[in-house]
Amino acid sequence: NMHKDGFINDFQLRELKEGVLRVSDMYIHNDAYKGIGLSAKLILSAKEFLNKTISSSSNQELGLNQTRSRDATKVWEKLKLKGLVRYEKEEDRYYTI
């Protein structure tokens, strides 16, 4: 989404399984807006607005052609430290609580 001051944000969700949407794209293109919590806010807002569990992508090969970047992992880890998501090691995936 393009904003008048050059802010561009990509945030897309795909169904992972019944009741769970996976973040398939999450990237802020303008460095001025990185690191201020926008991605975390989008994850939590999507959970509330859609009334669904939101999950991260996984770096395991599950046939879904997905990866989770280091920056995305940082976002999810911050949410985990706040007790807002859980991490499932077997799947290498975070889920909102």
C-alpha cells in the first residue's frame, strides 16, 4: 500500500488450515518505518479483526514454498516475549494466542 510520504507496506495472509491464517508476505519498504512495531500491530490487528489465529511462515520445507526472514523472526520473537504468540518448534512456526 502506497502512502503519500512513500510508506509502502506488504502484508498478506493465506489460509494455512481451518481457523489459521499464515502471514505469507510482511515487509516494510521504507526504512523510516522499520522497527517501530507496525508489523506486530498488523499481526495482532488481523487476529482481532478476522477472529482467526495468525501464524508465521516456516523455514521448514512443508511444500508451501515459504520462508520466514530474519526480520520477520525478530517481529515474532518480540511478540513471544510479550506472551502474545507461542512457538511450535516441530513446525518452526509462531501462532498468535
